[in-house]
Amino acid sequence: MDYLLHLDRTLDELDPPRWMPPAADATRLVRTVHELRCVPLGELCPADLRILISQQVALPYVLPVAARLLIEEPLLDAYFYEGDLLLAAINAPASAWAMLPKLGARLRTVIMALPKTAIAGLPRGAAEGLARFAGESALHL
């Protein structure tokens, strides 16, 4: 299934059931995730994708959009630092990536091509996470 065919639809439409409005005392993060489920998939920005992936929301729909961006610009700064969207994506459950084998393989190829200096500039533990996702025992460590 090509999950990118639905960029004009929201996660509430694509990932039933629709969520009820958040509780009045919900945290800002919970309110944000609820709001993002009502935004068309194609209008989600990198920071939105990072939040949804980190919260493991609708991964079969969100990961393909993020992967498309990351294949073009792997160290995209979604909000906090260069590579934050990539690190969120590679930390998604393996079961989510198993549903997207071609995209996962393309992203692994991109990760393996990252220069050593780029990987060294990422937060502590990032190189190990990238290596784990790429299936390599060591990635420019």
C-alpha cells in the first residue's frame, strides 16, 4: 500500500477511530497530538512529524512522509537540532518499519552514506542508534 496517496486526508480519517477531544486538563503535548490528527497529512511540517513519530501515533502514515523528507535531507532540523527527525524515525518500533520495507531500505542506504563528521555532531548515542537501524555493528564510530 502506498501511504503517500492520502496526503489530503487527516490521521483521524486514515487511522480510526477518530479521537475524542482531549480532556480539559490535558498536557500541551496531548493537545498538540490531538490537533495534529486533524491536519491533512501533506500539511504536517517536520516538527509535527517528529512529535507524532515520537508519540508513536499513526506510524504507517506518518513514517512514509518523514522518510520522504529524510531521504532528501537526512539531517533535517525539525525543531530541536540537526537530525532530530531522523533520530525520532529510527527509534520508531521495528514493527512499524517492517510494514515499510522499501522505505526502510532507502533510509538505511542514506544513513550509511552519512559522513563521519555529520554523525559525530549528533547527540550522544545517536551513532549507535543509527548503526542499529542500519544493521551495522559500527557506523563511523
